Amino acid sequence: MVRIGARHLSNNAKNIDALNVFPVPDGDTGTNMNLSMTSGAKEVQQTDSEHISDVTKALSKGLLMGARGNSGVILSQIFRGFAKGAEGQQVLTTTDLAMAFEEGVRTAYKAVMKPVEGTILTVAKDAAAKATEQAEVETEIIPFMEAVVTEAKASLKRTPDLLPVLKEVGVVDSGGQGLVTIYEGFLAALKGEDLPEEADTIKMEELINAEHHKINQEFMDTSDIEYGYCTEFMVKFEADKLAETPFDEIGFREELSKHGDSLLVASDDDIVKVHVHVEYPGKVLTIGQQYGSLINMKIENMREQHAAILKEKHAENEVKAEKKPYAIIAVAMGSGIKDLFNNLGATVVIEGGQTMNPSTQDITDAIKAAHAHNIIILPNNKNIVMTAEQARDLTEDNVAVVKTKTIPQGISALLAFHPDEDIETNQEHMTEALAEVKTGQVTYAVRDTTIDGMLINKGNYMGILDGSIKACESDRFETVKGLLQELITDDDEILTILYGEDVTDTEVKELTQFVEEKYEDIEIEVHHGNQPIYSYILSVE
């Protein structure tokens, strides 16, 4: 059941991602649930026992440590409760199974501070209620589970009636869809049916382990590295270039393989993603550029990384550092934003954010690496807060989570930190600082939709103010200007502009000039955040 449920979720992860309410290119519910469930399934696979209690404990443990994003955390809590309900059981009757489903719901609702109906919680609750009802009249597992899956699907269809924003956009809840997909896999396994394999939905980020360069690094010489540059990029297809040079993924992969190793290629109708280790990055970039424009480029010198790792390892072996009084862990994407947090005093910066939520394990590893008596975590994304809190609860260290939901909030909180205060006082002051900052973001729409009466076309730029879309134009510069009009009031004093990897210096200069002329009393700070997804992140205080 676990194996088929996880595979069915993996096959449909991309479709679940597409159910994101906002049409921004960061819909990652399917990806987060897939990575979380895959971690659980892997733990089960490593369990030799056929005792159901052992299997459910393994599933719970794997999900807990692999949980990513709110959806992944809630999923981990559902099966954490399920494992409690199945504790001590070698086999499950329909009554036992119903009790396990109910315990899963209770545990998940307790884990969420303000449960919202019309979400994965509602689907889990309705399915569990049907399980309890069905257990009174049905002793056969397959018809019992058929009834549970049917009710889960019906509950999913009702989610737009409970959450108006779902109805307005015309989608069902993405987390609920993920849970239904898992339950469908469970049922198929019970019936001895296999699920059809669909198009490969594995994310490139899932294949590229962030630590893949560190494997056995201390046992090799820097001179042994044949291909010195870890090169990642995406090609956004352009019709005129494709007309001249048609794209063939197999041929493209073969051509790139001539220049390096560790090659990964994934494509769809609009884009191709590439990861490869090469000696001359420009050559593979030129090959990619035949088919369209290059975006999301990242090139890292692995020889420099290797030398740094060896130096770090040597330092670790030389002396075991004493714990520091304080450490601050921040989550951020974009080299410029990571540098900004480091310069402001963050001890550990975890790479992550939209489309790449760190797991519970990632954050617990960062807590260990911080090596401090008191540790404060800044998630800087609403979808990472629950994961951070789960990591906090799993560690014995003195950890506090300040619920920052944006990068500007994280910066504001960090500036409010005082090393001489105790951790409770710091958490209080840093939380209070969140109310002093407004966050604006500019990104593009990945589909046509209507939100709050605003018509949004695919490819339009959107200006988002603290979670609400306030501006939408086909021109990015006009979108930023519209957003600034909503952001800046007469009482505001400072505007901070973090511009992304797709923004040119010329555009930033034009925007700065516009602000100076339009808002004479505003002080402006500009930083190259180099972040993906969001062309601009704006902070107003």
C-alpha cells in the first residue's frame, strides 16, 4: 500500500502542483508531498518486519524527517497519528483501520494552530468519518477502503464550497488532492491492481542532492576532479529558434554528455532543465542557447568547494569548538539574499524557499551545525513555518521559531535581535518587528485565472502585497510601479529593493530613478538578491 500510494503520488505530483491557487510559478504542494511520502516509503522499504505496527512506525518516522512544506508536515502528522492508532497491531481489521484513520485526523488537527476547513485536513476528517461509519457494517477490507476513497474524493470536490478562493479560481484543494491520490494507491494495492505509469514528474531539484559534491570529498585530492564546474541552467524555448533547430531531448542529452558527466536533463513543452559537471561551462550554455533563452543559471567551482570542504574538515578535526551563546538559522534563496543574511549576523543560511522547501531533516541538521546554546529559526516563508516548528520539537536544544513569512520580515526580525537578551525576550521583540514591515513581490503568472475580480493572463506580471495581488500588467516595469503605489504611504520612510536573477542593472536604475522622482521622502536601499521566481522583493518600513 505504501509503495503504490507513494508511486501514484509521484506520478501525479506535477498535476497537484498546478492546483496552487495563485498562478505563480511556485506551486509546490505536489512536490512537497511527493518528497515527504517518498521519504516515508524509503523508510518502510528498509524495514524487514511484516508486523503492521513496525511498518506504520517506519512510515511515520520517514515522513517526519522528510516532511517539506505545510502539506508535507500535515501529511506526516496524519500518518504519525495513524501509527499511534495501529500501535501494537500485527493485522488490522476494518475497525482497527478506522481507528487508525481517526487518530491520524486528531493528531493532524492538533498540529495546526488554526485549522482551516476546505483543505487536506477536511478530506482526511471526512474520509475517517466514513471509515468509522463503514466499519460498523463492513468487515471486508477492499469494499471498506473503496467507501473511504469514494468519500475522500467527494470531500475533495466539496473543498471549493468551504474555501471561497478555491471556487473563485476553479480548483480543488491541492493538499486534499494529494491525500486522495495516496488513498487511491492504497486501494489499488489492496485490490492487487497496478497504477499506470505516467509521464516522469520527478523534479530536477529532487535528483540533484544539495550535498552531492561532498560524498567522499575528504578521501580524494582536488587535482582528481576532472570536470571542475557544476553547471545548472534552464532553457526557455523560443519558437523562432526551435523552427531553425528543432529540440530533441535524446540528441540534446547525447550532445551534452560529450562535454562532462553527472548529466541530468528534464524537459516539457516550454522548458528544459540541465545539470552537468563540465570543464568549460560556456560550451554547454551555447548548446542550450540554440533552442531559446537561458534562465536560472548557476555555475559553481567544485575545486574551490572541495578545497574549502577539506579545510573545514581539518578545522573540525583540530578542535571541537565550544557552543556559542546564540545562533540564528535563516532560510533563503538567491546568493545575494544569502549574503545579506550572513552579513546581518545569521549563523547558518539554509538554501530554500519557494519551489524548494527544506525538509525537517535539513533544519534539524542546521540546528546541529549551529552548535549554540540558544537557536532562533527564521523560516522566511509561510510554507516552511510548520517544518521549522516540527524540527524544533524534535531537538533537545533550546530553539525558538520566529514565524517570518517573507524575506523582508526575516531581515526586520534579524535587525531586532539583541545578543544580550534571553531567547524568550528576543523571540518576542523579533516577532513584534514583523508588524513594522510590508512585503511586495513581483513574479509572473503560469496560467490564466481570475482572483478578487482581477483577470490574470498567463505570462502577465503580478504585483503581490502581503499575499494579495494588487497589480497585473503585461509589462514588468508597469507592474512594479503599480505595486509601489499600493505599498508606499505618507508614513513610510525606507524602501528596500531586492532584485532577482532575471533583472538587468539598467532596469534597476530606471526603477530607482522613478522612485526618487515619485517618492521624494523615501530612502532607498538596493541589493542584488539574485533570487529566482520573484523579479523583485520589496520591503517598506
